[in-house]
Amino acid sequence: MKMTGLLDCNNFYVSCERVFDPSLNNRPVAVLSNNDGSCISRSNEFKALDLPKRIPHYILKDYAEKLGIVFRSSNYCLYGDMSNRVMRILSSMVPQI
């Protein structure tokens, strides 16, 4: 019998940022798009604030301190490296990806 699996790296960009900055744990965090335009990855704590998904950063930044939001500019080299690490680990554990 053939089996299929799905691995979802929840809030991946935020999770990558938290690996190198544990002070972001348990805080509302958003990773911003190119040129810091809008939120493209949001932590569960951020999502719990019930803000619109693609709200522009310039609107949110005035409320950030009040809501405790931490913003990070996107770092695609880091995310690519971390993704490769995940895929390498998966490749060592399953026969076909």
C-alpha cells in the first residue's frame, strides 16, 4: 500500500527567525515582504490579534508597541538554508520525496 504524507512547517519564516532569536518566542511576530510592504508570515500570537492577513506594515507600525508586535524584514537566504536543512532531514527519513 502506498502512503502519502504532508509536512507543514507552520509560520515557517517566523519559525526561522525564532531559531536565531529566542526572545521572539510567545510574542506576536510578523515577517514582512520585500521592502517591508506587508506581513507575509505571522506567528500564532500575531494571528490571535485578529488583524487582516495582508495589512500593510505602514498601517500596523503605529500600533506595534501597544500590541507588542515585533516585525522582521524578510531574509530569504536564511529561509532557503533552513528549508534545505528540513528537506535533508526528511530525505534521510523517508524513501521518496
